[in-house]
Amino acid sequence: MERKNGHTDLYEKALPLAARILGYARDSILVNLRFLSTAALALVPEPAEGLGGISCDGSRLYYDPVFLLKRYKEEPAFAVRAYLHVLLHMIFYHSFRYEKVEHALWDLAADIAVENTVLELGLSQSGLARDEGARRKLAALSGEVSALTAERLYRYFRNNPPGVGQAGEYRESFSMDSHVRWERQREEITLSLEQWRKLSERVQADLKSFSRGRNNSESLDKNLAESTRDRYDYGELLRRFTVMNEDMQVNDDEFDYIYYTYGLERYGNMPLVEPLEYKDSKKIKEFVIAIDTSASCRGPVVQSFLRKTYSILQGEENFFRKMNVHIIQCDSQVQKDTRITCREDFDHFIATEKLSGFGSTDFRPVFEHVGELLAKREFENLKGLIYFTDGYGVYPEKMPPYEVMFVFLDSGDEGPDVPPWAIKVLLAGDELEE
């Protein structure tokens, strides 16, 4: 595309100076925030004429040289601030979650989380005139949100959507870059999520080595913990409990239509091959759901958990027609064991069952009870147990002969520790409601 001479001259003149300014910005980060050096060097600056701002696709930091010089003239700290802002987006994996969120709310949440971290780091070379107003807004948000990470801010905004005016104020106070390339990141990126995960883990390690009490940021720690935390898809984990078995249904894969139609043509109503009435399928047949009914696990939360679990399992592709599922209610002792043998039983339980218990919590009775069921051969091939709880109880000492998943309601921290043989899953309130 042919450009006007004046515009071309301006761009060409701005290019070398803008590159130097951005280089100085990166050097400031390398010198003053050494724990970010590995991640900072992974981003490659690339000029983009007409961009009108700053953007990143996960491997390249795009910048408009003319825009950068203009903002640098207004506030010399802008270049350092923009570089640091984009870098933290990548370290916190904000761009990699773009396809699963509402873009407008996630943009706000991600920018606020990053700017809160920048302000806590207190790098003098990155200070802007707007910072005082931003701090006031952050103080107000911190009274509403347990931790100012993008994930928790996003959940807060979904439940409390900001109005047009308030959203505009947030953008004015916290926005630094364009997120337009986050949408195209899958196709264009050269640094993958796994590579950024390793970089983030390196930042965590370097932070302990280099900070020594300086540049200590609680927000940085929380965002890093949130971004590097093991994340499990609850639905995928449930599918670990599947087994291969015969399912009563027409097996189209092994049905030969040639012989079938030949028989009809040759002998009238006498097909040579009948369709098989069973099919080897990998579905969920046997498992246990244990529900902590202690005083700290309230009815509505448990009901939400059951509904979510059921919504994942109720599809025809997940359950055999005949099943053997035990739903055990327990506090310090087993209160009730309901056996589910078909989808109708599950429907009835979800619709009518009232929880029993609400005493203290002890996990051991459930495992002892399941052990007794195994001894009585109540299960043919028990694959796993899901225990929904707040986590504050006594765990069994020995690993059971099946997989165990402890599911906790996400309260803003790492959740209670579980035995090394168990899987820990944190479910946020909005995830339960989905």
C-alpha cells in the first residue's frame, strides 16, 4: 500500500528514536527488576506503522513509533510502564484465556490486575500522572474483591457489571495496550502457553533470589500463584473414572450394509446380517460421590456442586444405561448412602434429596464405608471417589485402591492441602453456577 510522503518521512524519522526509547525501557526493567529479565528478553519489539498504540501477540511487542514518541514527550515514564504492563500480561497468561471469557470484562480485569502489580512494585521510572487516581480505585476494589487478580476481578465484574461510565473510568486509569492481537494469538504466536508457563515459573524462582525484601509485591505473588496454579477441567477429570464395557445400543461401526441390503434384495425380508445390539464403550459405570455435610458446607453450595456434576454426567455419551453410583453424605460419620442405578435415580435424588448431618468433619468414615462396600463386592471395578468438602477434616493415612478427587470451593487461596495420592480441584462460585 502506497503511503503519503509526509507520513512516511515522519515514521522513518521516529523509527530509530522510538527503538532506542523502547530499548532503554527494557533495560530499566532488567536492571531494577532482575527477576523479570528472562521473561523481558523473550519479548521481541517490532515497529508497526499506523498501530496507534502498543500491542503483543505473546512473542512480539508491537509499537507505533510515532505514537510512542508522542506519549514519551508527554510522560517519559510511559515507555517503561507500557513495556512492564505488556510483560506482566504475558507472565500472568492473560492473553491465553481470551477465547473463554467475555472480552470487555476480561480486558478490564486483566488491566487492573497488571496495573495494581506495577504500582506495588514501585519502580520510579514507571510512574505516571494518573497513578494517584488509580490507587483510589484500587483501594475501593480491594474492599470488594478478595485478591486483585484478573480471575477474581473478572468474576466480580460478571456478578457486578460496571456501567458504561464506570468502565470508561477504569479504562482511563488502567489501560495501556491494545488486546486486539490476543484474539489472533492461536494462529500467529510463536511462544506457546507452555513456554510462558516455564517463564512464569522462572520469574517465581528468580523473585525469591533477587528481591530480598525489595520490590516486594503481594499482588505479583498472588497473580503468579493464580497463573501458575495447576488448573484442571472438572469434566475431563470425571472422565478418568470411565471404563470400557458393553453398552446396549446398535453398533453402526461393525454393521455391514452391503450384506444387509443384499439379503433384502435376494431373499425379501431376510437380511443376511443383523445389527449388533451392543457396543464396546468407554463410559462412567461405577464411582462414589461423597458430600461433606458438616456445618461449614451449606446446603445451597452442595446442591450447586451436585447439579454441576450431574450436568456433566447426564449426557448419553458419559453414562451407561445401568450404573452403580453411591452418593454418600457424611460429617464425622456416614449419615446416608444413596445408590444410583440409572439416570432416573439421579434425577430423583437431585430433585428431592435433603442433606443430613451438619456436624464436624472427618473424611475417614467415608473411606472405611467404601472399603466395606468393596469387601462385600458391591463394586465390580470402582474407578474413583469425588469428595466435595471445605477440606478441614481428618484424612485417611493410607492410599485407597481407586482414584480420589477432593473438590473445594475456591475461596481465594490455594485451598487446603490434600494427601499426595489425591487430586485437588478448586471450583469458583461462578463455575458451580454454570
